Amino acid sequence: MSVSFEGVGQVCATFLGGGLQEGQVVKVTEPGTVGPCGAGDGFCGTALCCKDDACTVQVAGFVTVGYTGTPPAVGYASLCADGTGGVKVSAGGRSRLVADVDKTAKAVTILL
């Protein structure tokens, strides 16, 4: 049996922000603007659709992103940006609900 969290609780907002890749975690860099996260940064959401200098960012709901380092455990885990568009476990990160971990794909489904 397969469970899907896609679209559950999804809330999106459009921000300014060029040069972003769809699927990467992002942070607010200026009023109304998002940018890429550096390693250890907190993140506000995930870039869903980027065109020209605008980006739709998912800021709430379940989302699947890549991870590096130690796989997060299901349940609550402290996560921060890994600096490459994904997330990593970090004692100084924000607590997020981890609903699924795919160790083969190195992807984690979290609640923003």
C-alpha cells in the first residue's frame, strides 16, 4: 500500500526571486523576495514554480525535499537547509514533522 501526502495542507505564495530551482528550499531575503539557503539556514518553504524573476513558494503543508547526511527519523526532527537546495538534520534547526523518509532517493516528506 502506498500513502501520498502530495497537496495536503498546501499553501503557496508568489515572491520575487530569480535564479532559483524548482524543489529547493528557500528563505526570505528581502521584503517580498526569496533566495537560496546557505548551509545551516532556516527555510520558509520550497520553490514550486520559478519563471523570470518570480517564484511560487509552498509555505505550508506537506512537501518532499532532498536531504544530505544522516537520514531524519520519522516523527519530529530538527532540520535546516543543507546549502544545496535540500535539508539536513541539525541540533540548531527548526522542529518539523517528518512523515516519510526515502533513503534510496535521499528524500524526506515534511510538514512545513
